[in-house]
Amino acid sequence: MEFVHLLRNASLEDPIAKLGEDVLARLRNPHQEPGDIERPGVHQSISMYLALEHSSQHAYDRIRRAITRNFAGAEGANEVLSFKAVEKFIAK
């Protein structure tokens, strides 16, 4: 019952959550169209990000560099997103 009470009283302005202004803006004004995750590079970026969820940003970046070097010329190889870019894409 306590969970239900807490859920009913939840607020975006909760000082404990400390949501940043950019996060609040995205929550209040979400994108109206889906992101294009069917592009091979974007799809690969999201797959790597999720597979490496308990790994470091450095590990993601090293794998990204290896893909762009070893698969140069392959469809989407040059579109694999940086760590920050894939985080931003997922947040949208």
C-alpha cells in the first residue's frame, strides 16, 4: 500500500530525484516521431551499448574503433555512433 501512496504522490519536481532541466524538458515534450534505428550503424550502436551495459565507456569506444577500422566500407560501419551520441539517441 505504501508503494501505491508513493506512486500517487510522485512528481517531476521531486527534489530527491534531482532531474536536470534537459531531462524534464524531454519528459514534458517528448519527440513525436520515432528515431531511425533501422540504419545499420545506429542499430549496431544500440546493440553494442546494451550488450556492454556493465562495461566502461572506454570498452565501447575501443569496439567502435575496431568496427570502423576492420569493416571499413561495410554498410553502416562509418555510422556507428560514439558513446555519448548513442546515449543521447536512446534518451530521445
